[in-house]
Amino acid sequence: MTEYTPEYEFKDRMLSLGLARVSEAAAIASAKLIGRGDEKAADQAAVDAMRTQLNLLDIAGVVVIGEGERDEAPMLYIGEEVGTGANDAPEVDIALDPLEGTTLTAKAMPNALAVISMGARGSMLHAPDVYMDKVAIGPGFAPGTVTLDMTPTQRVEALAKAKGCKPSDITVCMLERPRHNDMLMELRETGAAIRLITDGDVAAVIHCAEPETTGIDLYMGQGGAPEGVLAASALKCMGGQIQGRLLFRNDDERARGDKAGIDDFDRIYTRDDMVQGDVIFAATGVTDGSIVRGLRRVGGYVETETVLMRSRTGSLRRLIYRNPIKD
């Protein structure tokens, strides 16, 4: 652990503001592509902008959650070194999704985000690009209130008991996918409300941390493993629980697990397994959502809203930034 000193606190604060600029830049780069139907162009614009801003930060960073393997992604690939790399720069892990919700952006649908998290070197799970079975709830509950070993029905009933309410008062969020049909049918039988989303499960997990605002109590289902680490980073700052189990469907995916150093393919990871140390987390809205507003044009400016969080202090800031529109 890094020893806390006033000098370290100052550097940590400056890096947090720098990280907000990184997510802002990625979001702004996507502005002209909202609703234009071109997912790849929107993602590439966000990637290019995020990479440029990351390389201005005084860090010796390594991307551990990124756009894919080096031969799949020309920029922000897993293992890419970012930052100035100065001799006294802190060595950090970076988890990022320059555009979490490319389809949401292309279709101008809610909850598209530019997301990035940063922690000390070696503090984040190097999750391979496979599915992860996840369950998440917000803060204020005893550890293990809901777990992956429970059935969907048991999770709803356990959370309702902990909240002192009926199962019908619980709202569950999940991705609308054929693989979830059996789970969906079971959840309907509990009486719980189901909020189905088309994409963006990082935002969905974060919603659990503020149920009074978002109306979401519980997230469950299979989504991307890299997104699970990003979501765990947010919950590390906001409070809340998440469990994840990596899913390997074929030999190629098992090979990805081996390459990432996964030694137990059946392990259940908690929030603190996925993110072992303090982190800084930033998310900027691309389209409107429950967490942050999307991009807005105000006069000759584009305006962003960013949520910036630090797990060390438990602080959460909302930053409004206006940038001149460049033709």
C-alpha cells in the first residue's frame, strides 16, 4: 500500500481531475455520432480521444481492461502502456471502456457512457474478454446478502427480507438476451419488477448503488467480464456488493483465461477480489441516463456531466464542463 502523505493526497487529487478530463474527451468525441447508426465510428472516435488524453497524464499506466488483444485493437489494447511514463510517475492499472454502449450511442438510446478507472499496479483483475455471470446490490447490506450460489428467486427473497419489504417491491435489472429467458420467467414468478436493458451493464450495476434515484435494487445475469471489473470499481467507491464468475464456453475462451493468468475457472470473485486496492473512477454521460446527463449543445458549446469518485475518501463529485464546438 502507498503511504498516505499530504503530497500523495495532492497527486491523487490531480490525477482524479485528469481522469475526468479523459472520460470527458471520449464522450465529446462521440457527440457528432449520437443517433447516426455507426457503432464502429462512434467507438473509434472515443478510443482515439481517450488515448490522447491518457498520454498527457503523469502516470506509468498499463491497460488491463481495454478494447481487446493487441492484434484486435490498434489502440487501448490490453497491455498497452499509457501516460508520460516519467521516472517518478505512479505505476497504475487502467480499466476503461471509451464508449460503454456503442449501440446505445448509434441509436441515441439512454445510458451510454465513457468510463475509466485507475488503481495501483496489480490491483485489478485481468479479466479476459469472456462472459461473466454477475449479481450486484447496493450499499448497506450484510456481506453475502445475495450470492451467485442462490437461485434468482432466492436472491429476490433474500434482498426483500434484508430491506424489510415484499419481493414485489424489488426491481431487478438485466440484459434482454435469449440466454436469460429462463431466469426472466423465474423472476416473473416472484412478483418482482424487471427492467430489461439492451446494452450497458456497467451503468446497470452502478444503478444498484443509488436505488432511491434509479429505482434499481438488484442486477443479475451474464455480461462481459471486463465490464464486471469496471462495475466493481464504481461500487468500490459508492459502496455495494458484486459477485462474478467467469464463463468459458469453448477452448478459445479457456485459452484467453490461461493467457490472463486465471488459475481457477470456477472461482467466484467478490468486489474486493476484482478491485483489491483504492481506485479513482470517472464516467461521463454520452446519452441521457439515470446516473449522469448526456451531451448537450449550449450555444456554441458542448456540455458534459461527469461523475468522479475516489474510494480512498468516499467522495463523489459531479462535474459540468463546457467545451467550444469545433466545426
